[in-house]
Amino acid sequence: MRANNLEQLFKQVAKYSLLLVAVIAVVGGLVGFLVAGGNGLISALIGALVAFLFSILTIASVFVGSKLSITGFYAVVLGGWLIKIVLFGIVLVLLRGQPFIDGGVLFATVVVTILGTLAVDSFAALRARIPVVDEN
């Protein structure tokens, strides 16, 4: 299904990102469990959840920004990006040294989820049928 407006596009991206993260959580959790036991499973689930939340923050900031002028758009998207960096740093500090975290599994899951959601975003945007030129 191709999106014909921004709202449809954002709904599609959120839906497919959630589906992708669910698959990554299951597969990553299984691989993490096989590699590092229960800690690997927990790490994979946390990694998938963190990456998904940051993806949703991106979708939300772009959606809010799309309703503003170009300057407002860049301000909201850049502000969202800065907030995500700070939050990611806080999450890493909170998880550092926790006995239930396997760093390799957490890192791999976050990277795979981020790359996957970027692919979802790109695919949805490329397939969208939304005019990019104002007709006024």
C-alpha cells in the first residue's frame, strides 16, 4: 500500500517499524539466549525496545515538524535528535555494569534495529505518492 499523504506515511512507518522490532526482538532474543543465556535474551529485548522508542521519537518529530515552516521543521527535528542523544547517553549509563546485560548482544540488537528501521523509513518514503511541490 502506498501512502498518499503524510499521515498515512507516518502510520505505515510506525506499523512496519513495530513489526520489524517484534521480529528482531524474537530472533535477537533467541540468538541472544543461545549466545549468552538469559542475559542475552534480556539484552536483545532491551536493545530492540530502546531502538524502537528512538525510532518513534524520530517519526513524531518529523510529523510535528512537517506542520511547521521549514525553519520550525529543522528546529523540531534537530531538537528531537539532541534529546535522543541525551536520552541514549542516560540509558547507556543506567545499563553500564548491570549484571543482566550482555554488551555484545545489546549492541548488535540496537545496530540491527536501527538499520532495519532506517530501511523501513526509506522504503516507505520512496514508495509514497505525496507531492513535494506546492501547486500555489
